[in-house]
Amino acid sequence: MSTDEAHAEYEKVEKDVPKQGHVVFTITYDDTGAETKVTAAGGWRLREVIDKAYEALGETPRPGDRVEAKGVSLEPYFNMRVEEFVDRKIAPDLHFNIVSHTGGAAEPGARTRP
Amino acid sequence: MSTGTSPVAVPLARAAAARDVDRLRAHGDVTRHGWKVEYDGGVLVTVTLAAQAPGYAVNRSDPYVITLDCDSYDTWPPEVKFVNPETLRYVVGEDESWLPRIEGFPNFGLHARYQGFAGAPTRVDQLVCFSLTRGYYDSNHVPEPHQRWTPGRHWLYSTIRVLHRALQSGYYRGRIG
């Protein structure tokens, strides 16, 4: 293995294996089905995890977006630190969904094309 | 003036459906939530989703068979129907018992018998209505720009994911029948 290859391998391991005390969240963006992982330090606020997820997904928050874990909104926990969020087992599988607002039956109007 | 959705050439619709069925089967949510995906090789995709009402034991669920007709895909979203699992069809007046009762799910309409489809004033049929179903556009609805079905962004998964959420305990209240 060349020095460059060894360095690349080291960086890959650094990237893939969370450091001690760090937490890896999986976030699915429901609108597109894209998934990403965010490695967060225990002192981060949950809001930072969500911000990183949007960034990694290449998305920006849309009006009405909601972050859920098993259908329950995580908004009340956005200012909670990651370590407390994990200790309280609020989302034990550490998997979130970002759910976009769909148009629904309450908005009748002229016919249109997408 | 446009009136609802419009047809897409069959080979194009079939190719888009086949491509996205493969993507769907590879998605983690299929295993995560036990979605069963079947495909007829043309433009019809069938999924079975598990519904859980409040008070159900962890291992109890009600299966719902849903067809996604991709004959205008992916210029338009799939046409969605909850169907009789024996016939894979929905007949007004006969198959209402295969519909779920969903309450409080935002921006989601499920009509057992709807009349008023664009370009088909006498048609009476089931309507599953949100901005990621074709019926939404065929029933005189206008989404906000960010809600509009967008080919290349939205796909089968996007529609199925909304159906999955509607069938969870926050909104699902059991079978209609």
C-alpha cells in the first residue's frame, strides 16, 4: 500500500467510525427518499444535527417541513443536547425522517399541471 | 385550459416505472417497515403496507394492498387506490371494506366514491388525494409550488412514504368495513 493509499484508508476510517462520545444519526428525507448519516458530538443541540442533515442532503428547509421519529415530531427537542436526547431514549434507533408538507384536499382551485 | 393529467407514451411510462421499482426495492424502508412490493413488468406497481391503530400490540397490524398505476409516470404521479387483495381492483359499492379509516392526517383525502374527475364527469371512483397522487391533479386541486409533483425529485417512494405515515397509529383508526 502506498503512502497515499494508506492516508486515504486512514481518512476513510476516520470518517466512518465515530469518535468516542459521538453519536451517528440516520436521517431520511421523505420527499426524495435520500438518506444520510450525521455524526454528532454529545454537546451538539439536536437542531445542529438537523442542520447538518439538510446540508448533507443538499436540501434547504421548506415551508411546513417536520422532523419526526416514528411519526412523533422532534421539534420540542431541537434545543436539547445530543447526549441528553440519547440518554432519554427519545428515538432509540437514532433514525429521523424529514417530512415535507404535501398539498391536500383542502385547496381546491383551477386545474393545473405539475 | 388544461383539464387534469395527460397520458404519457407507454414505453416511457413503463421504463420510468421499472427504473423506480428497482430503486424502491433497494431502499432501506422496504426492509425497515416490511413493505411488500410487486410489479407486473408494465405500469402497475402493487405494495402491501402494514397499518397500526392505537392500542394494537407491537406485532399486530392490518395489511393494506395498494395499487400505483404508473401509466402517466413520471411526468405525473401514480394513481393510487386501496384495493381488494383478492382481485387487486376497487369496485365502488363492493370494496369499501378494504379502505382504511384515517383521521387527522394533514392534507390527505380518501374518498370511497368520488365524482368530478377532470374530463370524466360521469366517472365515479375511489380518490386518494394529496399532491403526490395523480387523482389530486385530476380532481381540481392546485398545490403550492414546493408541494407540486416534480419529476426527478419525487418518485414512487415519495408517494408510498406518505401512505405509510397515514397508516400509523397517530392517524389510522382501523378498517372502514
